[in-house]
Amino acid sequence: MITVPDSVVAALQPLHVWLGALATLGMLSLLYRENPFYRFCEYTYVGSAGAHTLVTTFANTIKPGIQTQMIQNGQWWEILPICLGLLIYFQPVKRYSWLSRLPMGYWVGYNAGYALTMRTAMPMLTEVRRSILPPIVITSSGFDLMASINNIVFCTTVVLVMVYFIFSREVLKGRAAVLMNVSRVLIMMALGVGFGNGAITRVSLLIGRLDYLFADWLGIY
Amino acid sequence: MENTIWHRLSKLDHRIIYLVYTIVVAFPLIFGLGLPLPITDDVRAAYEVIKGLPPGSIMYLGCDLGATNLAECKPPIVAICKFAYELGHKIVVSGFWVDGPSLAYIWMEPAMNEIGAVYGEDYVNLGYRASMSSILDQSRYSIIEAFSDRDINGNRLSEMPIFQNLAKASEFTYLVTINPGYPGTADYIRAWRSTGDVSLIIDVPTAGMITTNGTHLQAGLTQGMIGGLNGAAQFEALIGYPAKATASMDAQGVGIFIIIAFLVLGNISFIQLRKQNELTKGGS
Amino acid sequence: MKRTLPLVLGFGAGLVMLLDSFFNIPFVNNLAQRYFMRSITVSVAWAVGIGSLNLLRIHFRNISQRRTNWMFSAWLVFVFGFMAFSGFFLVGHNQNPFYTFFYSSLQQNLSSTVYALNAYYMVSACYRSFRVRSMEAGALLVVAIIVMIGSVPLGAYIWGGFPLLQDWISKMVNDAAVRAMSIGVTLGSLSQSMRNLVGVERSYLGGEE
């Protein structure tokens, strides 16, 4: 294992914000037009991200497993699943690619078994139970009109959206088709909420970048 | 007819739009508008839940995030950790996105050092682990075994004071999940809430994820929600620690209004052009 | 055998998980909790490298065949090698200060800027492409505007009713619609899991024999 002298790391530190700012500007330069500076940053990003995935998985999952479970605790049986996992690397080799199905089958089977327990059913049943709300809400101070309206709107929306996905246009004809139209408007309203929230997320990300450039790099505020 | 303002607007260079947008968003970021920040019930509920827990409570902080979500995820992580430490809670960080725990480590270290929290005693970072379902499931029986007895730095968990009173997932008092996508809150609910191991979950989604995660809150599967940068700013206000999220709120407001303005302008332009086209066709 | 063996292996793993969940049989519980869960963690971790391997394969091919932008591919391979070498061979691996320096200064900023670009594209798309041509599109637009305004302090400053309206739409309409979809998705995932477990669904094994 190699040790990097502290002096090298200390010497690099002043470059930290500059490198970050150049990387940010490089990516933002795409807004003007496609250019080599952007390409350079893009490939740096992909290369670095690929390596980081590999390094982090090795350092945080594989190495502790070998170090502690196998060498210290003597759980040598873990070599078997390791070999199973490694079979996935036969995928590009045409003649033996069928071997890569073994780990795939094992993972899919495990997760299928995992999903078929109460782990999946419990949240769904809770959600179903919490979708059936009383249409008339009486509190200690009497009839609560707003809560009653809210409950009716909530229950109706749940039912109508389910109806939209369960029944086709061929089934719901004539007057019943109105239900489909109402359902569609409700779904579009939900998508509108998604769109609005999505826009807010994007703006937040942009603010983060501008904040980095103006505050951390340029020190304007 | 080709030279009307609506024609010119419809052919506006996208780079002008980008430039206008940058300038307008940067202005409140630099100068600030100082607008009041209303606190929503969801954020207050999250605050009340955490505040109501006794000292010595153990929080599991699920940092399932990427560097892409830096702006929305860093402020709530720092604010929640500071608040939890002040209340005497212990913090255990992990995550199943490659970047998550590493970033949490980089972001948390300065903040935790500043308030005097001791690594291994007050907080610990378990690092990234592949395969969320099996790790969370095995943690129900033994956290140390599930995480191979090592933290992010390769130190032994069994030798850390924080693990003297923590053996399995059911000993976590509450779970805070930072959630910009999948896997995330829904998977924690499946792994630990469905099995009855952890019943208190505070959801910290990005704004984009509020759309899907609100239903968990309504169903009582989570107990509070600190949604997006706005939620983080509200949380900062509640704990009396205004930081990056609070400073970004004015810019966010202006940024959103500009999007709306462009949306409306684009549609007005579309309607006007359609009218003009109809007139031209009618005249010819 | 090439198709049956993976299915048998999957069925066995799934069955152990099911038995562990529903029955209190010490042997099965121990098998699932000590061996099966652990074996998944270990095997999945070793398989992560296939993505990186594919990435390198593509870019090595770009370089060897001198395709467009092959110089950038060479740079990518260099960056990959540099980061991988630092991560594997420096003390502390991904927590080494040298490695962390490049990770936090470059990758963190590059990654967050990629997604920040979406904000600009969103503004441009809103201006150029988002057209209200039907009642449904109108509903989407109006709700989106209310949600956006109601979610920011500036909206509350203009009119205190915006946050309330936004909250009501989000909780009454959106949560209910998402709930209905979520119930459907869960039922679908349950049936899909059952198909996977008993081997009815085999598409994940690929088409060839």
C-alpha cells in the first residue's frame, strides 16, 4: 500500500475550489454549444464515476467481507457466493454466457422470495386501509365540513384513478365514459404536481451550482 | 405579418433565455430578498418527532443519494445531524448508493467537528454496501455481521462505543432517509417498517420525490417529511440554524417565477401566432 | 440444464426466504439469516465490476479503431486508471485524502452540474414546447403553476393562500392518484415476483438456449 505524503495533499488543497469551478464551467459551457472543453469534462466525469463505483464497492463491501468474515471469522464458505457472483463475467463470452444466468437466477429468486412476504403486502394494505376514509366527519365540536369534503375527494380520486387503469374504453362506454374523462383530468393534475415539484428540484440544483461559483469560488458573498 | 413581436419571440435564441435565467436567479442569491419563510405541517411534524425523542436515542441516517443531489441533500443532512447531536442522539450513517455515504462523510465531518461530536461515540459512518435488501434484512439480526464489522474507514464496529448498545435494527429509535430516487424510503419501509423493527421514519425527499413520497406520509408509514431545499430551509429555521438552504430560498422563488413567466409567455405567443395564421388563411 | 439450473437455484433461494418469513423453523431461519442473506451481499458486490468492465471495453475499442473522439476515450481510460489506482493502492482506499481531493473537487462538481443543466433545458422547453392544446394539458399547467408558486416563500409572500392551495392539491389529488397507482404497482410486482419464483417468467435469462 502506498502512502501519499501530507505535504502533497496540503499543496493540492488551494487548487480544490479552482478545479471544482473549472469542472462546473466546463459542463455549463454546453449551454453555449457543444465544445471540446465540455467533452473533456464529460469524459472526466464518466471515467471518474466508473472508477469510483469500483473502488467504493471494493473498499466498503468486498474488502471488509474478506478481511473480517473470511480471514478473521473463518467463514470460508463465502468463497462459494463469490464464485457465483463472478460467473456474471462470462456474459460477454458467447460460449459460456449461459453461466452468467446462474447468479442472475439466484438474485432474481431471492428478491422474488423477499418481495412475496409481508414486506411488500404490509405497506400496500396500510395504504388501502388509509384510502377508505369516512365521508362524514364528526369531531368533538360537531360536523367538520372541510374534513368531510377532503375525505370524499381523496376516496373518489383513488377509486377513479384505479378505474382508469383497470377498465378500458371498450368497457366504460356511454355515460360511464365520463368517468374516464374525469379520471384523466385527475391523473393530469397529479402529473402537474410532479412537474411542479420536478421544476423546483432542477432550480435547486442550479442554485447549488451558482452558489458554488459565486460564494465558494469568487467569494462574492 | 412575419415581423410581429410574437414571431420574433418564438424564434428567440435559447442562449438568451439561459443568460436571462442565470442573471435573474443569481441576483437574489447574491443580494438576498429576506422573504419570510412559512413552516409547513410536514416539516413541523418531523421536527416535533425528533425533538420529542429522549437523549441516547439512535438515529439511522440512510444517505441514499448521489453527488447530483448535492444542493438539495447536503443542507438537511447537516441540519438534522447537528440537531440530533444537540439532543444527545447517536447517529449511524450508511447508504446503498455508491456516492451517498462518502459524500455524507465529506459533508458531515466539518459540521460534526465544529460542534465537538466524537466519531465512533456520537456518530459513525458505515459506508456504502452493495445489495440493499439483504444487508437491511440481515441487520435485523446483527448489524455488525451485516456490515462485516467495518466502518467506512475500515475500523472495527465492535470496538466502537456506539455499538455497545446497538446490535440490531430494532434498536434504532428512528430512521431518517434522504431520498432523491430509488432505492430509498419505500425500500426502508419494506425492510424495517413492515417487519416492525423501526416504526419512526422521517422522510427527507428531494422536491421531485415529494410527489411519490407524500402518500407514505398520508398512510402513516412515515411520520414527517422534510421535502426539498424548501423543507431543509424550514428545518433550519425551526432549529435556529440558518445555513445554505435558507440563503437559497429567495433565489429559488425567483427561479420558479421565471419558469412560470416563460411558460405563460410561450403559450401567449403560441395563441397569438395561431390567431395570426387563422387571419392570414381567412384573408387569402 | 442451461435454463433449468438458474431457475432451480432461484426457486431454492426464494423458497428459503419465504419459509424464513412465514415459519419459525430454527434450521431454515438460521440458513436464511446467516447464509442466504450474506451470500446475496457477497455475490452482488463481486458483480459490480461488470459495468466498469463494459465501459472500458467500449472505450478501448474507440481507441483501437480510432473512432470519432477517440482522444477523449483515451483520456477517460487515463482518468479511470488514475482514480482506480489511487483507490486500490493508497492507504485508506476511497477515504485517502489524495483520492478524496479528486473525488470531491472533480466528480462531485461535475456530477451536480450535469443535472443542474436540466434547469436551463426546462426553462427552454417551457417556453418553446409546453403548449396548452387540450383541457388535460390545461389542468396539468394550472396545477403545476399553483404547486410551483405555493412551494416557494415568494409565493406565500404574494398571497398566503398559495401554500394552502398547493398543499391541498398535493395531499388530496396527487397523493390519492399516486396511492391508486402505487396499489396497482404493488399488485403487479407481487404477481411478477410469483412468476419469477416459479419460473413462468424467464425473460431475464435471455432468449438463447
